[in-house]
Amino acid sequence: MAAEFDPIDVNDPAAIEYWCNKLTCSKEELLEAIETCGNSGTEVEAYLR
């Protein structure tokens, strides 16, 4: 996991793109996961897997 993108900054297009590619999800799915469990990359990854 890229440390510069964790926690996930929803205002950083590069971070959104990185996580969407890593987790094979849409931006909407990623944002929903962040809303549900916070912006920790580890938590979001666990939620979406």
C-alpha cells in the first residue's frame, strides 16, 4: 500500500484513482466505503473485500 495515499484523501484525484485501481471499485463505491468506515486504507480495503 502506498503510504502517501493512506489515509485516503477524498480531495486528491491521484489517491482516488490509486485506491479505485487497487481495489477494483468505482469512485462511488470507494466514497461509500469511506463514508461507512472512515478514510483508513486498511479499513476501506477490508470493507470492500
